Amino acid sequence: DVKVTQSSRYLVKRTGEKVFLECVQDMDHENMFWYRQDPGLGLRLIYFSYDVKMKEKGDIPEGYSVSREKKERFSLILESASTNQTSMYLCASSLPNNEQFFGPGTRLTVL
Amino acid sequence: GQNIDQPTEMTATEGAIVQINCTYQTSGFNGLFWYQQHAGEAPTFLSYNVLDGLEEKGRFSSFLSRSKGYSYLLLKELQMKDSASYLCAVRTNTGGFKTIFGAGTRLFVKA
């Protein structure tokens, strides 16, 4: 059974903290994605990666960075968390040109 | 710009048929996806259209007209468990094969 896992389901951090969100997939997918989902706005792409050590900016990369050192792992980093980064964060993976498989999501609250 | 529009909410009765519409304006169209997302859960893949016409998969069908920038998802024999959000997503081949998601349509199925 295909699986995308995320390190935490719920996370509470303080303004200014550095936050790491981890995502691991076991399907040997080349593509991995980080989205945030907010009510009324849908899923918005933060960063994506086509291969190890490769990364591309999505639509809202400001305030975020990513790391893909291994094929199965894609990390999202909030360099200095702010309250407007309170959101649901979803990781996904896919083969090229195929549907995406999503992780369960991390609900991040920044106080 | 790139835009995807779908109704915010719909209500239908158990056993009925419901059609969820999606219109899009994007450059470099490279396929349209429908995902289902139950409250508090990750999106899961339902269907994919890249050519005009109807794709049928059990109780669910999806239609695409590329010239009109239009798609719909048809759900037949509605069940209570079909109460969920339905996300329309368009893959584009500009900026590296990104997928743009609509805000989703929340479907309520009543007895």
C-alpha cells in the first residue's frame, strides 16, 4: 500500500522559531510537493522537487525553504515562523505526469 | 493569470445524482484531476482527464472540454459517505509541470 507520512499531525510553535516539517514517501516517486491549505483558498504550492537535491519555487515560497537530500524525504523549513504561517501543511508525491499521493497533513499553529 | 473556479458548496439527496462543475483559465494545459477530501483527511485521487470527453469509473465520471476550459465531476447513486470536498486541479506545463488546485466544492449529502 502506497504511503506518504508526515512527521507530526499537530504542531504548536512560537513566533520567530525555526520549524521543520518532514515528509517521507515509500513509493520511489521522483516528484515531491509541499502545499498549504487554508479555508477558501484551496491548496497552494509552496515548493516542489523533481529529484534529489533539486527544488523549484511554487506560488508562495516566501518565508519557506526546502531540502531534498534523499529521494524519499522532502523537508519544509520555516526559517522564522510567523502567525500568518498558521495553516494545514500537506506533502505529496507522484511519478512524473501522474496523480499525487498526499500525506495526512500537519496542522501548524504559530502563536 | 491562472484561475480555477468551482462552486463553494452543494447539497444533494442520498441516491440522487450530482454534477460539480469546474472552469479554468490556465496556460499550458496538461491534464485535469479531481480529488476527494473528507474533513480532516488528505485529498485522494478520483479521476484524470487529458483529452476531451467522459471518463467513467464506477459511480464517478469526469468530463473535459478543453476548448471551453470546463470540466465536471458526476456522482451517481449518492451515498452519505460521499459528503466531502471535491477539488478540481489543473496541471500546466509552464513553470515546470505544476498542478494548480481550485478551492474545492463542499458536498453535503442528506438522507
